[in-house]
Amino acid sequence: MKTYNCFIVDDEPLAIEVIEDHLLKLQNFKVVGSYTDSIEAFVQYKNTEADLLFIDIEMPDFNGLEFIKSLKNKPEIIITTAYRNFAVQGFDLNILDYLVKPISFERFMQSIDKFIDKKSSQIHKDTLVEQQQFMIVRADRKNIKLFLDDILYVEGLKDYVKIVLKDKQILTKQSIGNFEKNLQSGRFLRVHKSFIVALDRITAYTTYDVEIDRLEIPIGRSYKKSFLEVMQQNEFS
């Protein structure tokens, strides 16, 4: 279970205690800093990797809104204040939530639920990006965005590379060796001096060729051993 680091800034020690007490009831939330002096807090924050910032607004010398505006790398932010009239300014700064004191545990948990939901959504989006990684290739006087998942195989044609997708082919000027360097290891494999194949697109193979989309692609003699080793790792007896 991931632990989330929390940073608290409030000029009232009792207000800090309330938030700390609420957080103590949560297994995967840890207080990594709590300060009553907002200037000191700002200095110390730079050395802290916080996921969630709880901050008051009305503080001497350096108020909460100024604090938030001055942050370069903003975590998720929950404002904790006795005043309701700063809510619009707070949400204009893209805060996660706005808690009015005294803060009940029930209302506090609504903010925590928002935080967890947002983090879960970000993780899901990051996973989709990983699954849909892409590269940019130059063809037909354009820069073409090409998703790696769409590639069936790649064929080297002297100074050009033919990228074969399910529904089309793209011809780009570069060597197959250079193109190979930009592909993810573990997803693509060179099987011939002129061919690179997407491993998850292989439908059948022998010691001499690979079948992709009903097309037989030859396996070069110098590539045979490495290809068979990779395929045998995934065999089930």
C-alpha cells in the first residue's frame, strides 16, 4: 500500500493537532512536516517530497494564498481555514478542497476520498499512456505519430524502413538499425537483417520463419538462436 506524505502549515498549534489526529487514524498517510511559521514552512517544504499539503490562509507575514502561489512543484492542496470568503480564490489556484474550521473527521474524510480518487485516476491514466506508447516518424513531408501497439513488423529497404501496420504501411527514410534503437526491448525483436517483428503479433513460427497476419517472415541464421530463446521462454508444456 502506498504511503502519502502530508505537510501541514497553520499558525494555530491546536489546528495542526486536529489534522494530525485525523491523519493518525489513516494507515497510509504520514505527516512529514508541520509548521506554525509559514516562512519557515516554505523554506523546509523545498526539502520535502509531499503528496498532500494542508494549509491555513490567514497567517502573519506570509499567508496561505501567497504560499501556494509561490510553490513551483505543487502537491495536492487542501485549504484549512476559519473563513469561508477565500473559497473562490482558493479554487482559482486549483486546490483539491476547502475545509472550514472546526474540521470534523467526517468532513475531513470527504477530502481524503477526493485525494485518493484523484490519485487513482492519475495512476490509471499513466498506465494507459504506458500501454499506448508512441514514436514520431517522418514520412510524406509530415511528422506522423505512430503507436507502438499498432506495429505488426518492420522491413528494412536499403536507406528506408517500411513500417507495416494492420491497416496501412508507412515508409520513412532511415536505416533499420537506427529504427530498432527506438523500439522497446521486450516488445520487438530483430529476426533477420531486414526484419523486426512485434512479439505479440506472432501467430505461429518454425525454426525458419515467423507468421504475422498470414505473412511468413524469414528468420536469419544469425538471429535464430536469440529468437528461439525468447519464444521458448513463453512456451507452456
